[in-house]
Amino acid sequence: MYPEEIVIPMKEELTDNGFSELQTPAEVEAQLSKEGTTLVMINSVCGCSAGTARPGVLMAVANTPVKPDFLTTSFAGFDIDAINTLRRHLLPYPPSSPAIALFKNGQLVHFIERHQIEGRPAQVIAHNLISAFEQHCKKETAA
């Protein structure tokens, strides 16, 4: 488990921008049982989290009118039980951190694994997410 003093600033980069933390298995289950769309940023101390994953997620939510209903985060190597619970919802994908998941009504509809984050600029990650938001987060309109 990572020391709290290392993790807190990395968590705050997201929580200071409207993300809620999922720190326990119960919080993960409660969140994923909600109707609507939930973005989960699986945060980590990895350099690609700071360099592209967190900035890409923040760019995406700041630069589109179509957003998930809920913005959440959990920290790999720190929120261990929550991450283990979350990873069960991400099967068949192997554990990956950082990673970014979009759920709709509790079902995984879009997932960006670490290998899709490494070496890519934050703008590419943001564009990927904005496309996923436009596809899965638009509100249904009555005819």
C-alpha cells in the first residue's frame, strides 16, 4: 500500500475537480447500482497517471457539454478493497492502472487500459473519452 502523503495530492487532482472517491467495496457497489452513466478513473502513482491519464480525464470533462452523470475515482495500491471490487466489474479485462472505465446502468460500456494510455498525449485520451461520452451519455429524448 502506498503512503498516504504520496497519494493525497494525486487524489486531490481529481476530487478538487468534482470527482467522488470510491474507497470501499460498498461504495463501488452502491455507485454501480445507480441508474445513469458513471466514469471511474482508476488512479495510480504511475507516471502515465500524472502525465496523461488524469490530465486527459480532466480535459474531457471540462471540454464537452455531454458528460457522465457521475464522476468517480478509486486509487490502485491504496483503496485496495474498492479496487478489487471494481475489477470484478471490469472482467474480462485484466487488472490495469491507471485505467478509465465508463459504466451505463452498471454495465461497462467503454474501457481504456494502461497500454492505451502509455505514450499517448492527454489530448488523445480526452478525445477518446469525449467520443465515448457522446455515444453513451446523451440523454434520451422523447419523440
